[in-house]
Amino acid sequence: MIGERLRKVRIIKGYSQDYIASFLEISQAAYSDIETGKTKVNIERLKKIAVFLEVKLNELLEFDERKIFSMEKERKTEQINDIMMLEVLFEKERELYKEQINNLKNEIVYLRNKLDKI
């Protein structure tokens, strides 16, 4: 039962068994045995898996596929919003640099003119 929940959350999150297994420092086959119920998982390893999957342990034990999917969608939406905000900030920073470059170019022209008069 817990193995099936782990499998569903893993799939929702888009992770391979191999990827999670490497995090847990076990083989893919050993992780597969956890998901299929061939191997029981202790609470410490379950906690580690929950951390990796970015879910609370009780959410994993009281698995609700819609809730996990919704949380993952919300997390990805937040990431997209963060990226969009960074793009806006970088564009503002770029504009400030362009303005500074133009100011420096104007200063160079001004100083060259001053030198020509000497």
C-alpha cells in the first residue's frame, strides 16, 4: 500500500526510480522492491523519501493523489512566477546598465572635446 503511494507521488513529481534510488543511496532494483511491496520500508527511510519528494510524511501516509497533484501544480506555478519576476528584474537591471553606458559614452565625448580645446 505505501509502495503504491510512493510510486504515484514519484510519477506525479516526474522522477524516475533510478533518480530517487541514487538520492537514497540504494540501487534502482532495491527502490523498485519498496514500491512493489517486496521490501518493507522503515520510518527513517520513509522520512527521507518524503523530504526528497517534498511532501510531509503524514501526506504520504494519508495519500490523496489529487492533493499531491494540486500541491505539485502550485509549486510549479510558484516557480514559473519566480522566473517571470526575475526576468522583469533582470530587464530593469539591463536598462540601468544601458543608461549608465550611454552616460559614460557622453562623458567620453565631452572629455575628448575638452582635450581637443587644449
